[in-house]
Amino acid sequence: MSKIAFIFPGQGAQYVGMAKDFYDAFSECRQIVDYAADLLDFNLRGIMFDENELINKTEYTQAAMLVAEVCVLEGVRRTGIEADVTAGLSLGEYSALVACGAMNYGDAVRVVRKRGIYMENAVPAGKGGMSAIIGLEAEKVEELCADVSRKTGLCVVPANYNCPGQIVISGNKEAVDYAGERFKEAGAKLVAPLNVSGPFHSPLLAPAGQKLAAELENISFRDPIRPYVANVNAEVVESGDRIAEYLARQVSSSVRWEQSVRAMLGLGVTEFVEIGPGKTLSGFMKRIDRGVRVTTVNTVDDLEKLACITEGEQNVGLKEHTNA
């Protein structure tokens, strides 16, 4: 029997026009966006659909990405396909929580808006940085980051374990740049600085995590209808008891995406559906396990690709768990 995972990308995959065809095509999808637009204190539809620069500004990007992903999710659910497990990379974890029924959609929109602001403002512009390290083993990346931190007295840590041979580092810009040179000397195929506004998923974001924790205290998390996999430890979560803790920690902790995928494979998942902008997670999957099929859905036309997925025994839909 085929098991299906819904997976959601994180910040960086956004683009102007994301989810627009779903918004235009289906009333349920339009309601998802319009409901969030009424909750938020900025022009959500303008940022999502009209040419602008703010879509790449963290405090707006994150809420817009969440809404786009849940909008596309609603379109996917119209086909009758449902997940057996969900997961999302960084920001995408909130979409995964909505999809598995653990978090109310309206709560997710409000919290992610605050999360974006806290992360945007945690470290002064230009003081933090991130780089993708291609072609080194995780152990070597961890060892060199620790060594650079000791020698410089600054912060640099593995931030994203994306897939074999691709790890993102994060921290003080000077330390990230210096570490990049060390990685090249150690044989990295590529060191690529990322165009980001802060040192995400590093200890420098701990103050943002603390502020977010205070917001999360006001959220009621439910036990997931179906399990999801948490970023901070790649554990399969079936209770709502520790979700707030995991989300608060996630801001300044490493995202263990490769390990999360392997946890889902361990549950017997044979089909992954990447929901939302881009094909980032599909690219990672090719490095994690080429034998697993990933279907990307970010346009209405992509829904046709879902016809090839064996539904198996599916759980009920999630409409009752959203406010839209």
C-alpha cells in the first residue's frame, strides 16, 4: 500500500504570482488567501500577485509563503489525495502543521507574521550571513564550523542539513566568510553565499526564538490527525504537547531536513508531494533517495500529475480544521 507525504518548502522559493492560478480557479483556494488578507496588516494579495520588491523581505515573505502553500494544499485536496504524514522545511513546518490538523490556519498566519518580524530584526543588517557548502560530509562541516568558532570567538554553525553533500552554514558574517575559505581548502566543490537578510537557524536568532515562544504560549495545538516530522530533531510527532517548544527552538536550531526525509521513508512513505512554490525539496530528494517519486505541485496544471499516485486508504480532509 502506497504511503504519501505532503512536504512544504521554506523561505527562498517565493516568487511573484505564486498560487495565483489556484486563487483564480477555485473558490476554496480564494477563501484561503482572502481570509489571511483580512488578518494581516499589509497588502498580502499585492505582495503575492503584483510585481514588487517586498516579497523577498523576510517579514512579508514568510506570511505570504505560508498562505501560498495552504492555498495550493487546498487545491491538492480537491483531487481527493490526502497525506499519511507531513513535513516542511523551516517556514514550511507551519504549513505541515496546518495540513496535519495540529495548528489552526488563522493561528499559523498570525504567528508566522510575528516570526518574520522577529527574525528580520534579530540581527542588524549585514552582520549575519549564510552559505551553502557543496561536496563535504556533514561531520567535516561540523568539525570546521566548531574550529572556526573557537578561533574567531564568533558564531558559525550548520543551519540546514538539506541532503547528502549539501549543508548550509549560518552565523556572524565574518565567521561565515572565513569558514567558507576553510571549506574550500578542505575540498568543498562549491561555497555559495546566500542572499538572505539574517543568520537564520543559528544561535544568533535565539532572541527571536524567545519572542516567538511567548507568542506560541497563546496557541492551542491539537494532536495531529496524521503525524508530522519536526525540523529540530527529525522526530515523528503524534502529540500536540511539545509542538510549541519545537517551533520556538527551530528559529535558532539546525533544520534536519535530510534526517526528516529518512524518518518518513522509515514510516513506509513511497510518494512525496511537494506543495508550494518551486522544486527545491524535489532537488534534495534526488540526493537523498533517487528511488522515491516526488510530485511537485505549484500550478493548477500540476494537479494532473497527481492522477498517477495510488491513494490507498486515505484519511478524511482537513476543512474542519481551518477557519477558511
